[in-house]
Amino acid sequence: MREITVFERIVAGELPCNKVLENENFLAFHDINPKAPVHILIIPKVHVKNFQEVDPQIMVGMTSFIHEVATLLGVDKTGYRLITNNGDDGGQEVPHLHFHLLGGAKLAWGHFADADPKGSF
């Protein structure tokens, strides 16, 4: 039996979040450890482990929802970065599909956290 994720607990109302937008299928809320002036987490309300396992039909609705979040926050005009980490090597910390929407400033591109200093990965 799998462990209930923190995102499932947020969806169930067991844990609080600073909501940006919600509908019957998706939830967007502020990240508690932001990496940009705007850092929003966007999740499906149903449990999906990661992007590799998502039903493409969920992504149809999620795409529209992400567009709506970006417009609501005003980053649709200025630009934003949309990231999903997939699996352990991809840096996924919570095993529930989620997208990070980052914006509100000119974003730099970081480095690989565990990269070999000689440049091999």
C-alpha cells in the first residue's frame, strides 16, 4: 500500500495551502519554498505518480488550467518557466504529478545539482 502524499492531504483539506486557483480537477497554490518571485505548484486532484504515468486526457484539462493560472498572475505576457520533475533522477521529491510555474523576473538557468565537476553526467 502506498503512502498518501502531502499533495493529496492538501487536496483533502487536511493541510493548508495558499491557493491561487482551484476547480473540480486541479489546484494551484504558492510553493512554501519559492525559487522565484512567482512560484506556484499546479497539481491534479486525482493521484498520478508522475508525468510518465499521466493519462494524456488529464493533461488536456491541465494545460487549460495552467494557462488560466498564468493569465491570472499576469505572467502570460511577461513569460514564465514551467517545470515538472519526473522520478528520482529527475529530482521529483513528492510522488504526485506537479508542475512548478516560475516567473515574475528574468529567470537564469541553473546547474545540475549533482553533476560531476568534470562535466560528465
